[in-house]
Amino acid sequence: MRKKAIAIFLVAVMILAVLSGCGGSQSSQDSNQEPSNGSESTEDSKKPVKFLAYACITGNNAESGRQVTMAAQTAEWYINNKLGGFPSLGGRPIEIEVLDSTSDAATASLPLERALSKGGYTAVIGNSTSSIALTMLPILEKYQVPAVTGAAANKAVSEQGCSFVFQPAATSSSFIPTQLDFLEYYAEKLGMNVKDLKLGLVYANDAWGTDQANNTREQVEKRGLNLVIDESYEINSFTDATPLVTKLKNAGVDVLLPSSYPNDLKLLFTAMKSLDFKPLVVGGGAAMTWPSLYKDLGDDVNGLTSVDSWCWDQKGARENEKWMEMNKYYEETFGEYIPGQAGPTLYSIMLAYAAVENAKSDDPVKVRDELRKLNSDNCEWFRVLNGYGDFDDETGLNTDSRAVIMQWQNGRPTTVFPEEFAASKLLNPETMQPFE
């Protein structure tokens, strides 16, 4: 009996030893895992580097998400098929997952929190909607993943002390001076004095629209211009623009300055046509430059103008052969030009790509550190932007960004101002012919 007990005891000890050995082996494996650093095994070389494109796929700004999705597909194609993935990481491919933030800033942080808590992402691209980008900042800091924010134009995004955010696009503080410089140039072409014109400011009351409006008021006062209407609207409850357009018409507005999204613009222009109200329109960007405007208005878009941080044929883009190869793929695949949310998304992805290559690692913190070093001298993708670029060491804001003015001609926008970036001449909106 005693021998039997000893035998049972010895068997139990052996089993525990085996189990302990297995557990110890797994623990050692987990603790020794390191971020990729360029020394890739055959198996590792097949593992994709994961970017997360965070976009408004649903809701009232879903057009933005549609553009982001197409830009992500274009970048995946170009990086994997033309650049050979990430050469510094043994040719590992890129995988860009598009995640819906929805269009509601109140709840937009939740999907990002869930995604980043699982780990595995090297960089976030977006969100191009400033009010949503602002909600991302504490999450980026918590999980230490850098974000390149696409078209986000409110510079408050890079003023909150987040060390993992990079804002490459021109902001509203650049938009509005360019918009009003152009208005003076435009008025002269039309034989008018800009100070005699009555201006009407209409804007969505989110973070971007409010920032646009604040900068407009500041610039209008500084320049001595005549702002006669200054009206915001609630995005979610804006269903009929007739009362607003009636107010603009009764005030004798000569120039409309809208900062609006697709559904809002459709309502505005429908009401303007119904009331036979035909002011000059110099938009504040966003949906004024998107394909959705042509789908809604048809050839009535021709002659309309707008400021934006991006136009598909701006100087930096059309002079970059690699970029134009992506442009060709985009147009052939999706049947439209690269618009104002897709362009900044695409160059944001390429900036993050360059940072991974320079870091020779997919470690998010190392990639963040390399993003800080990028500028137009050492990164060709920065030179696609107007004015080129340089991320501020403290804030991550591109301190050298420039806005442009586009005009709708033949059913698509083209860059017309400033002349140093222009691809086409400004046309008289009445005749759609060049000014003499």
C-alpha cells in the first residue's frame, strides 16, 4: 500500500513538472516578443503591417468615409504592388482596415477605443472630421499609437497636448485668408470693389464649421469687409434651407461663403434655385469640392469656387510621378478624381508609410518618433502638399501647409489660385470663358 502511494506521488510530481515546463516555455515566448525591426523570418515576412483608417462610413458625413475607403484601397494597391510592401521589413505587405467612427462625435471614440485596446496597429489614419479627431486624442495617448489626421482642418486638434497626433492638411487659419485673398482677386476680375460687396457667412455648427466662422469674422474685420449675414445651423435638424436663403436674399448678399456638408449644400442650392438667388459662391471647402456636389447639381456646379487644402491637380500632386500613378489607378478604378477627403487620406497613409520605412519597425512609438522628423526635404510625400510641409516638434501640426482655390470647370474642380499652384485659368462664371 505504501509503495502504491509513493508511485502515485511520483507520477503526480512528473505531471506537474511537465505542466510547469510547458507554462514556463509559453511565458518566456510571450515576454521575449519584440516589435518587428527588419530582421524578418519567412513567416514574419508574410505578416501585414496594419494601419487603421478611422472614417465616417455611416451618418450624415458618409461621403467622407466613402472617399477614405477608396483612398485606402489605392494606397494598399500602390504599396503592395508597386513598392513591394515595406522593403525595410523584408517586404511585409500593408493592410489598411477601415473602421466606422459614425458621423456622431458624441459616440465616435467608442469604436476606436475597442480597436486599439486589442493591439496590433502601427498607425491610425484620420479622422478627417475635426470634431471626431478631437475625441481621438486621449485614446491615442492611452494606447500610444500615432494618428495622421487626413483632411482635419481645425488646428485645435494639434493644440491639446497629444504627443501622438500629426495634422498635415491646411487648417482654417490658412483657409480663410486664402479664401478672402481670392475674393479680392475675383472681384477685381469682375470689375468690382471687394469692400462694396455684401458677404453672407453660412456654416455647420460643428468644430470645423465654427472654427471656419471664427477665422472668417476675424479676417473680415481686419480687412474692413461687409459681413451682413452670419448664420449657423444644426446639422442633424437642417432639413429646409428656404428660410435661411430667404434671409440671405432679403439682405442683398452678393457673395455666399458656405462651410457645409453634402446634404446641407444640396438643401442650400435647391432653395437658391427655387428663389432665383444667384450670388457669387466662394465655399469654405469640404463638400464644395466633392463629387457629391456634381451628382446633386449637375452642370450647375460649373463656375462655383471654393477654398480647400486639396485639389487633385494642384502643383505638388501633378509634378510627382508616383502620386500621378496612384491618381491614374484611382480614376480608372472608381471613375472620379481624387477629392478633398481622399487626397489628404492618401498622403497621410504615405507619410506614415515613410515613417515605418525610416524606423525599420512597425512599433507605433518608433513610428511616431520618425513622423516627427519628416519634412519636405527628406520625404517626397510631403512635397505633394501645397507649400510642402514640416511637422512641428511639439504639436505635430504641419506649419508649412497652404490652402488653394478650386473652380468647377467641365464637371470637376481644378486649381485656379494662387497662381503658383494653379493648373487652370479662372473663368468668368457667367460665360465660363477666361477673363480678358
